[in-house]
Amino acid sequence: MAYLIKGVSVLGGAPADLVIRDGVLAEAGPADEVIDAAGLVALPGLVDLHTHLREPGREDAETVQTGSRAAAAGGYTAVCAMANTSPVADTAGVVEQVWRLGREAGLVDVQPIGAVTVGLGGRQLAELGAMATSAARVRIFSDDGHCVADPRLMRRALEYVKAFDGIIAQHAEEPRLTEGAQMHEGEMSTRLGLTGWPAVAEEAIIARDVLLAEHVGSRLHICHVSTAGSVELLRQAKARGVRVTAEVTPHHLLLTDDLAASYDPVYKVNPPLRTRADVRALRQALIDGVIDVVATDHAPHAVEDKECEWAYARPGMVGLETALPVVLGVLSDLSPDHRWELIAERMSRAPARIAGLAEHGGRLVPGAPATFTLVDPAARRVVDPAEMVSRSRNTPFAGTTLPGRVVATFLRGEPTVLDGKAVR
Ligand SMILES: [Zn+2]
């Protein structure tokens, strides 16, 4: 099928036509189907560095298929699947299984992340080399959900992946400082009488790991940065030339710890929602590049794991279908040109570069893969969990009005979303 996307604004620029033929963008020519894209903005397909697809093991919360549909609906064309499945993705066999399921679903490119340690146990390095040379060609390794807390193991992991320019993605949480933690440690946790998760538990690990990465000369990525202090550590490390990259989630760019006062477990997440000052620092870091990437940390949970008492609820929020609208809102003070350019960089190009996904995050020019998403920036939508494509509904944005709507997504010339609906 050849498509003509008529009058679309690429990254907020002047309206132009895009032609898709044989999976790539073409100069011009006949089309089988015309899509009127007046008022729509084209972005390179979004790339998520941090998605929990829950398969194998918790298919009641999400599968590779349902998570892929949710991703496409959110404008994504590639997602990196975290390793904390059951069994854990710590062998070539499991990462290849996830990779194959992604290919079968065919809606986004699913790039498995491998575990750093066997069973996420933090004791013994997993088969990093075997995962790297498997069909899944794993390049990023993470024990996400758990911190690689042992400094000697972290050093060895960094040394191991250096040989093939791999990356260790750290969930920065010093476990001895967060035992029993229920929310951010601060005024609000004192008032509510809940055990706090102090900012220093994140910052201590980031400080240690940038030093280790600098010492070894390896690539380090910091997952879901949540504090102003972490931003300062990253700023200093980057200024020194340490090979470190970092991500922030949409929820940490918008929500604050006072929401815990509702005791609604939908706001329970790890790392926890922080303060207004942290949110301000994270937004500034996203704009000035100290934070490279917006990543969703899409964490679907079954109803029984989320609709219970705060203390027993699992941490995490779904995010794939709301990430772009949240970021659009967060960056609403920027000029349109700056805003679209920043979104393309932080939500597509930078994550594609970090993950080594050469077919993603490219410029939308003739000859390039037709892998992009069309967004209606004028639309406003009230988030309704019942309309979500994900198998889980644990969104903190239910009832919130957010700007922007994904109208269509194309992966190598094939539509995965049309008229705002997943095609399969
Ligand atoms: Zn994490």
C-alpha cells in the first residue's frame, strides 16, 4: 500500500506532503490511500527505553501483544522490555522468547533488556555475553525493580559490557536506606506516618555509579531519575565527560508526593513521587539536556495488586498511552518549534541512539524508514481508563484533561494505528 499524508507539519514546520512507498518515505508519486493531515504534526516514531510488558509470567497484567498495542496507540514504534518477568530475562532463551513474541505481534519493535544478575538476585552476573550474541542482540542490561547494590558486582558488570559497548541501566536505590519505604521521605511522609524513601538513597547510588563508570570507562544509564540532587550529580558527571545517560518518567515531571495523602495506591510508584522543587529541577534538566530521555516506566498491574491498601499495593503506573500528552503539557511554555524538536530528541532520537535502534529516531526525509506518528496537537482528551488499550488500568491520570492525541502510527510503512485506533 502506498499512502499520501497530505498537508502534514513535520516537527511543527510548514505543511508538506509525505508519501510512503515500500516501507520508506518517498519524494512524490501515486498513492492508494490519502490521509488528510491538515493540522497534524509528524514525529519520528517514539522509542521507550523502559517498558514492563509482563510476559512471560504475568499475562493477566499485560502481554507483549497488548503492551505493543498500547505502545502503538501512544505513538511508539519501539519499546525496550524490562527483564523483571517470571522467569527473569537473564538467559538467551528468555530474551529470545520476548523478542520473538514482539516480532509476532508486529506492532512495535520489542527490544529485550537483559538482567544484570541471575534472577535479579544481586549475587551473580547473568549470562550477559550469551544474551548479547543471541537473536535478541541485547545491548542494555538492568535489574530494574532492584538496584545492583553490590559495588563489586556493579563494577564487574560495567567491565563485562565494555567489550561490546553495552550499557548497564541502573535502578538507583540503596536498599538499606529504603527498607519498608512507602513514599518520598519528607514533610508529607511525616504527616501521614508512612516510612519514607529518602532522596539520598537514589543520589548515593548515582554518585557511586558515575565514579565506577568513569573508572571503568563504560556506559551507564540511570533509570527514572526523580530528585533535584540526582540532576546535580548527573550535571557534574556529564561535564567531566563520564559516559552516563539518564531518563525521567512523565509522572515524575508532573505529579508530587502530596498525592499520597489520598492513600489511593494508584499514586504509589518506585521511585516515589517527589516534591515540587524536584519536579522543577527535572523539567529544567529535560530542557537543558542533563536528562537525555523521557521513558515511561510503563508498569501495568492486575486489579488485585493495585486496588488494595496502600501498604500492600504494588508500585507502578501504566504510561505508554499518556506519555506524549503529559510531556506536551509539561512543555507547553516553550515555543512550538522548540517543543516539537525537544520531544523528537528526548522521546525518539536519544532513546533510539542509546538502545542502538538504527531504524528508529531518524529524520523524516525521502529514503528513510516510514516509521513515524501523527499527532493532533489541538485535541484535548480526558483520560478514561476504560478506553485504554493496555490490559491494565492503573493510570494516575484518570479524569485529567491532557493535550494532544495520537491519530496514526506507522512502522516501516505499515499503519499500526489509524484514526486513533489500533489496527489490530
Ligand atoms: Zn525501576
